[in-house]
Amino acid sequence: MSKIERIETTVLDIPTIRGHVLSMTTMTAQSIVLVRIRFSDGSVGLGEGTSIGGMSYGPESPESIKVAIDAYIAPLLEGRDGNDVNGAVALVEKAVRGNPIARCAVEIALWDGLGKRLGVPVSQLFGGAVRRAMPVAWTLASGHSETDIAEAEKMLATRRHNIFKLKIGKRRVREDLAHVAAIADAVGDRASIRVDVNQAWSLTEARQGLAGLAAIGVDLAEQPIRTGSLAALRALTERTGVAIMADEQLNGPADALAVAAERAADVFAVKIGQSGGLKRASEVVAIGEAAGIGLYGGTMLEAGVSTAAALQLFATVAHLDWGTELFGPLLMTDEILAEPIIYRDFSVHLPEGPGIGVELDEDKVAFHRRDRARTLQA
Ligand code: MUC
Ligand code: MG
């Protein structure tokens, strides 16, 4: 038996390549909670818990993720059989309400450790990969139409992305529509244009906004209104030609079932963190597939560890109609993986190798540690 000996957490802060303007915050750095599980046979599992913009996107923050793991999850799991991932998931869910990103971070490390000990990729533990590469969107969110157009042109020319998600909802609806139209005009039929409102619109604004987006030819609108009212989301989904994607609305299988039962959205943005781990995310996927809801591999702008874990799961999904947005590592100024994830030909590639398929660049991790100043003095 390989026991869970120790669960360690480290907060990293890595600047973003430019300001990332969302409806609720502008990010200039991303904060990552790195998890290492040390097992009794000497194997190590890697995990990551990452949210967006402190507590402005959702109820978890880097600090709360770290505390939830250090004070509540680690003591519960240390000493247990490292191979019993389902047992760990059930135990943690019973003792820790909410906190899906913290739970996911630890679960990733458990799957990674198990895969490494067995010498198989995590995708195999979820039934096997059906694809080695997936379409990958890029988010245009500089806050300026001209900068976004230049960025889109660069992505098209280098064949890195031909799906663009525009972050809107901060400005008035009319201004946002002009911004979206300018970008859609510039890229024409060379790319798919989608938007993410991050809950910013009222129902009235959403009706106006979606009519405008449909006229522009936008393919998809993500979380146009705040979470809570499935009836309102359904009313929008029924009345617009733009596909509606649920994001913040989905925090695991129970939410997925509720959205599916109400037919409140056309597409699920499946996020491993928001779902509470790979296991629960796979259940969100199953509910979406059973309900005929489109699937999309979402991100919390995670670094390479969580991105690799998500790729392991999404590689096993039969119908990934809307592709993915697993570009998180590219938004940061520095790479913490020893071998970066490959982005090529408008696709992100599944890392090869056991577990989640990635290793850390320890020098980079040491450099970006939040407590580096203290570590250097010690
Ligand atoms: C979100 O709301 O989907 C994903 C891509 C991006 O730019 O922001 C995130 C969060
Ligand atoms: Mg979103």
C-alpha cells in the first residue's frame, strides 16, 4: 500500500502578459496554489488550485484554497491509502462543504500519484483518451478593440488560435456591441467569435445584448446573467439564436442536472476546479452528454498543472463539440513546467507520460513563491 504521507501547499504569484479585463476585475497577475502529495513509496503527486481575481470571480481565493487544504483536507487524508481516490473524494466532500477548487487541487495530485505509480496517464484511469489534441480558444481581453484585433491577427498568423472569446459586460451594452462588431469584422470568417459576460447583464440588458450579438454573428455567449435564476437563463436560451453557455452557474453534477432539466443552457463550460475535481467534472460531462448539451473544456486561467489535469479528462470526452479554452499557461509571463504544454495548429496537445504528464521546473516555482522573501532570509 502506498500511503499519503504529507500534503504540501505553496502559493505562487505570476504576472500576466497584459492586463486581462473581465467584467468584475482586471487581472495583472495570477495566483496559484500548488499541491504536492508525498506518498510512502517515494512517489509524488502534483495538483493545483487556481481561481480568478481574488474573491471577485467566485467565493474561493488563493488564501482560502491554501487554508482549506492545510487545515481541513490534509489532516483528513494523511495516513490513508493513496490509491483510494474515490474514498478520499467521498471523505473530503463529507467534511468540507463548498470549496470545490481546494478539493480539486488535492484530487488532481491523488490522480497524478496513482497514474505515476501505475505508469499510466490519468486519461487511461478515466477510460482512455479518444483524442490527442483539442481546439483551444484564446481570450481577447486587453480592454481595447485595436489591441485585441492586433492580438487576434497574431494568433491567426502563428496558427495558435482561431477561436476567440471576448470578455464583455464591463461597459454599456451598446459600447460592448461596437467592440465585438469591430473584432468580428476584422477577423471575418477566419475565426469563431464568442463572448463571456461573466454575469454582468440584467435580463433586459441580456435581451438587447444577445439580439445585437446574433446580428453580428457571434457563435456563443457565456454566462450572460448572474447565477441563480434558471428560469431567466432558460428564457434567454429559448429566445436567442446565439448558443448560451453556463459557466458560473455550474458547480458540479447537481447544478448540471438542474440546468439540463430546465434546458436552461445549450452548452456547459466544464471546469474541473469549479466542478470540485476530475471525478465530479466527469459526471458533469456525463449529464451534459445524456441531455444533448454541448460540451466545452473551460479554464480558471490555471497554470500548467491544472491545465494538464483538465486535458487528461477532456481527452476522454466523446463529444467535445465546442473545444476548449485551456490556454492558461500562455497568459502568464513565466512557465512553471519543465516541459511546456504544446500549443500548435490551433490545438492544445495532451501531455504524454504517466499521471497528468507534467513535471515542475523547480527553479521557476522557487522564484514565484509568494513567501520567497521570507524563504531567502531564512
Ligand atoms: C471565465 O469566466 O470563463 C476563462 C477564460 C478567461 O479569459 O477567463 C476565464 C474565466
Ligand atoms: Mg466564463
